[in-house]
Amino acid sequence: MDIFLQQVVSGLASGSIYAALALALVMIYEATDVVNFAQGEMAMFATYICWSLLDAGMPYWGAFFATLAIAFVGGVLIERTIIRPVENAPILAIVIVTIGLLVIFNSVANWIYTGTQKPFPSPFPKEPIKFGEIVFGAHDLGQIGVTLVVLLCIFLFFRFTPLGLAMRAAAQNPVSSRLVGIRVGWMLALGWGLAALFGAVAGIMVAPNLFLDPNMMLGVQIYAFAAATLGGFTSPVGAVVGGLIVGVVENLVGTYVGFIGTELKFTVALALIIVVLVVKPSGLFGRSVVKRV
Amino acid sequence: MSSLLEVEGLEAYYGRVKALHGVNFSIQEGGITTILGANGAGKTTTLRAISRMVRTAGSIRFGGSSIDALATEDVVRLGVAHAPEGRGTFTHLTVEENLRIGCWGRKSNAGVEADFKRVYGYFPVLRERSAQTAATLSGGEQQMLAVARALMLNPRLLLLDEPSLGLAPLIVKEIFRILRAANKDSGVSILLVEQNAALALDLADHVFLLETGRVVMEGPSEVLRKDDSIRKSYLGY
């Protein structure tokens, strides 16, 4: 039982990372119907920026928040300069642009920082935290906490601020949004900024476990895809719930199903994507999209 | 009275298809103007041209200055509210959020609460349903919401595209009564596009008749109502 609980919490910890990245994917998908394949690499690059700031002697939380700000501005700039010129192109063309971005971020990170793995610090204590017999990693708990705080902030932002309302309106009905005076293009850019910010949180939180290298987020991104597919690409809540479920399932299957172990864990994510797409393509919380052709 | 909107030689294009062939008209500040015409005459296109939603040639002046080069968002910010064809409801948002989003283009937030009171006074059913998602409203209620959302801009000019379409006669009557009240209360000018000519002639003080992309007749509504050809073609008696 103790092991089970520990594995669940550790699954929730990685799940919170998947949730953050899945939420980033869903936000952009909701607003533009585009799946941003570069989301993970943008997160990886933001994590390198954080590493540079720490390396230059900045205190941890200072570097953390500075990175979030840089990631936000970077996300906005990418939308304005790279996505905007192709925004009226077919979806497939835009998706390919995001794949191009993936390659660029990966190569530039390799070029600037070299491919060698770098240790990344955790702001949380090294000693595990004990509740009676059960032992939890302090970083795991901290990671869950940080992600939940970020999610809460974003929920409050979308639910209660005029800007959040305008962003939701612009994502849902761009034509009507223009007719009430909303600058839809800027709302999309802000969406990219926020998505980049979630990615940065995910990257910085996962780096202490994985070590920092240019391919760090490739695996995480697959799990985030699984999470978004499971929860439904059209549902932010679904992305978060999906992320947590994928994290826990991945961990429990790895622990209890003998032949899978740590090596085949990855396959679980892919199998999950296929099962969801076959059984319920809209995901747990998504709505099915009907298009007239 | 001065002209609030002056349209001169307006042409509009969908791709390479020309939908308006040099439309000229102007509307007075504080008045209610209607554009009558058959299907495909260019009524909706005229409204879309004013809101800068289609490619145009010619000149459109609002409040004395040209709006030809502006984006839709900027025309709205000048005080032109457009309740579009199909009502443009934000179906996932609540009724109240739909109205709040209508305030986005306002010059100042002073008076927002008073305007909420005013439009809820016009449409009590929207107050009852303020926390419901707009998708759950009936067609008539969604049309009321579209008018209410447009009024939340506190506009100088209200563009209305077929507010009677697909609605029960009693509801249409109610909406038209409120349009008259809104025009009286706040002095908002109204440009109404309507297929229901009898209703439109009752409400409006000035009428333009549009046929295949051109204005073919215009005048005060009491004069045009008595015109034989209008009576036969549009009023049907």
C-alpha cells in the first residue's frame, strides 16, 4: 500500500508536468486549430535560459520568474513574426512551420549549449519528506505544488479578468470578436505567450529529474500529446486531468506490470493515444467537432 | 441634423465577384434608416462594408472622417456596433459574459453598470438567464442578446442585419419596440437591413431601396410606403 501511494504521488508529479505542457498545446489548438509541435522544444529552450541565469549567479526564484517572463515575451514574438505571416495558410502548412521551429530550437540549443547533459538544481530540499511510513520526494511534492499554483492563476485569469474573457471570446468566435472591437491577432499572440510560459514551468520543474539536454522535452512532449488526446484537445480541464492520469498510469504500469518496467513505459503513452483515438476520439472532456464540408 | 455616415461610390468584392456597384447614401445622426431589398441585393454586404469585413472601393465617412483604411476593430472603437447576420453569439460564454464582451470597444468604462441596467430593463429575460451559457437560449433570446450586446458598446451607430429572421411575430414585435425605445433613450442612430418591409417601414424614418448592388430609390418612409411599386413588390398588397 505504501509503495502504491508513493508511486501515485510520484505519478502525479510527472503528471503535473504533462498537464502543464498539454495545457499549452490545448490553448493554442483551441484558438487556432494548430497543434504546436515546437511546444516542448520552446520549453527546453526556456529551461536553458533559466540555466544561464542561474549560472550567472541569479537566485533560484529570481531566475524562475525572469524565465517565465522571457518565455512569455518569446512566445508572443514567435506568433507575431513567424506564425502571423502564415496564419491564413492551410492548417497543415502552419503545423509544418511548427515542426520547423522544433528543429530550429533543438539545433540552436545544441549549438549554443552543446549537447552535454547539465545538472539542473531543484529549489526544494534534498531530503525526502516522510508521512509515517510513506516517503515522498520533496521535489515531487514541490513540483505538484508549483504546477497547481500556476494552473490556479491561469484559471482565475481566464475566469475573472476582462482580458481573459476577451481571449476566450477570440478563440471561440473570431468574427464576432472583431465586431465587438477585440484585436483577435493580439489575443492569439498572448495565447502563444501564455503557452510558452506553461512550457517553461514544465521544463524548469522536470529538468532536475531528467538532466538538462536539448532532447530533454521530446519524451515529455509525447506524454503531453497523450494527455491532451486523453482529456480532449478541445478542453483545458481535460488537458490537466489527462496529464495527471497519464502520469499516474505510466508510473503504476511501470511498477506493477513486470515486463514493462522502466524501459517500455514510453510505449504506454503511445498505446494510450491509439486507444483513445479508436474508442473516444474527442477525449474524456472534449466536444466532438462537426465540420461542414 | 448632420450626416453621421456618408457612403459614396461604394463597391464591394467577394474574391473577384463584385457585390456592390457604386452605392451612394447617407444617414442622419439620431435617425432610423432601413435598407430594403430582395435576397442578394447587397444589403448584408453594405453592412459588412461599413464594418470593414469585405474588400471595398469607394468612400465611407463616419462622423466626418474616412474609415476606408481602418480595421474592423477600429471602426467598432469609433462607436459602430454591428449585430451581424446569424447573431454572432458567443455560445460557450454566459449571457452576462456576452454582454461584458460587448463593452470591450467602449471608449470609457464609465456608465457600464448603467448600461447593464438599461439593456436588462429592455430585455428582462436576459437578466433571468444572465448566468446561463448563451447556447441554451432560444433563437429569439439570442437575437435579443445580439441587440443587447451591440448596445453595450454605447454606440453612435447600430447596424442590424435582419433581426426578424426566423423569429415568431410576437418576439419580432417586441424587439422592434425596443429598438425604437433605444433610439429614443440614447439617441443612437440605427441602420437596419430587413426583408420584412412592412416592419422596417414602420420603424424607420428613412428608406433606401437596394437592387442588385445599387440604390434605386430613396426617401422618407411615409412617402415610400405609398409608392405603388414598393407596395406591390415589398408589401404585397
